Amino acid sequence: MKLAPMSWVKLTLFCLIGLMCGVLVVNTLSMPVRGPSAEYVAQFSSVEGLNAGNPVMMNGIRVGRVDSIRFADNGNGTARADVGLRLRADVSLSTNVTAAVRYGDMLGARYVALSDPGGAIIAVSTDGESARLSPGDTIALAQTTPAVDLTALFNGFKPLFDALAPDQVNALTRGFVETFAGQEQSVSTLLAQIAAMSASMGGNAELFSTVLNNLSTTMASVDARRPELQQMLAGLHRLTATVNGPDGQLDLMLDQSNAVLSTLAATVASSGQTYGAAIGDLNALLATWEDSTPEFTGFLERLPQFSDAINRSTSYGGFVSLYLCNFTLKIAKHEANIFGSRHSEVCLP
């Protein structure tokens, strides 16, 4: 299969453009130092999370990159990390320069921050200038700050994070990151909050003391009655086991009670008007009964005499035949004969 000349041209252009894009991506990710550069070495006790290619910042400006990280013996059975820093040649460092590994973002990216109170970004020839570092010189271990292990720090706050909402956890985490990144405003805010909390606790010292004393008294009383408390708990356990029963009788009873209550509720719901009428009739009955209270009271007073007369009549072999000829229940305007209209012969006129 033969390709036309124009196809070869298109393929070549495509390959060249792809190669250029690849070089551009690699060049961007590696963050090279453009132009003349100088290399310095910074000694750290720990550079956890720092990698070759991470930026080097000074006064918030990127002035170089981490060129290499090497393991070195620090003597006395200890070790250190020698970090090669490639900086722009126009960056001048004094012998007072300090270096620190800090967090660049919330994802854990690190960078090396340089602080040089006696230097300047652009070298300027002035009299009385402090001693300068030459390319290849070393920033001593005493002038560096190692990386902060935020993972171990946050693990200590895990119980607190479990009790906070996600937004609160993010705000607290951001505050820690900004604090350890060297932002003075965040440090001031954090210290102000700690001071306010301490002042509040100090102002309520008497209240805290009273609460602690009361808790101590309560715990001492509970401890003094430990046998009674143990007996009570054991008794509650036995009572629960007995009520529940070996066959789950308590569960069965509760299930049956639930069914009974459901049936009763359905009955009341379906007979709401009937129950309402019955309650109204009962109210009328009680009102009528209240009006006839003297008659009912007289009946109750004469009832013992009636009983005595019956007892005397039957005590000597006499017999009395009692017939209930009629029993009518009357409520307000409603009247009902309980035994119907049929009577025995003795009740007929």
C-alpha cells in the first residue's frame, strides 16, 4: 500500500505537533529554571512528601525548583536529607537565609520556602551588606525547618472530626494548613480564638470547680453504694428475663396487644356517631338522675326496712313469691322494656 505525498506530509505534521505537545507537558510539569541558574544545598532532618521538581518560593515568588534529594549521614547515629535547590542566578542569598518545607495545597503538595531577612531577590551592590552564600554552599541544618506530618496530626483529632460536620472539618483543616504554611493572619486568628476560649474558661473557673466537686460527691456516693447498685442491676436483669420468658411470651403479648388496640381503634373509628349518641344519652341520664336524687335517696333509706320485713315474713316458714312484672329502662325520651311485653299470670290485671 502506497501513501500519497500529501498523506506523508500530514502524518509528519501530526507527529511533530504531538511531540511538541509532549515536550511542553513534560517541561511544564518539571518546572525548569529558565536562564542561568545556581545550585545550593539545604540540610533537613525530614523532607516527607517533598519530591524533586517541587517549586522553591521566596517572598511568594517562584525562584527555582528542587533539583535532587539525597540521604546523608549526620553523625552520632542520625541521618539527614540533603536537598539540592536550583535557583535563578540573579537570586542572592545571605548566610542568614532559612528554609522550610511547607504545604502548597490541600492535596499535600509541598514546596521549599526561603526566607532571607538579610538578602534581596535582585543582587544589589551596597556597602555593609551581610555575607552572601556562593553557588554550591550549604544551608545548615540549624537554619531549616522540616516538614510537618499533618497526617499524624489529623489522626490525633479523629474523635473531634467524627463529631463535626463536613464543612466544619474542612474549615478546621484549612486553618491548620494555612497556619503551618506560615500565613501570619491565620496564625493570629487561631491564637485569638485560643485566647478567647481560655479567657472564657478562666472566667467560669468557679462554675467548673463547682461542677467537678458535685461530680466527685456523686461518684463517691455511687461508689459507696456499689453493692446495692450491683444488686439492683442484677434484679432488673432477672426481672427482664422473667417477664420476657424462655419462649418470648413478652414479645407475643406485645404483638397481641398491638392487634387488639388496632381492632379497637378501627371499631371506634367506624362507630364514631354511635359512640357520640351513647355519650349524649348518658349525659341526659345523669342529668335526670341528678334531678331525682331525693327520690333515689329515699328509696335507698327504705330498702333496709323492706329487707327486714321480708326476712321476718320468711323466718317462720312463710314464703313470699316475688314476680318482676316489668323492667323499663328510660333515658331522656327513649324508653325500652328489657323483658318485652310478656308477663306471668300474676301480673295480669
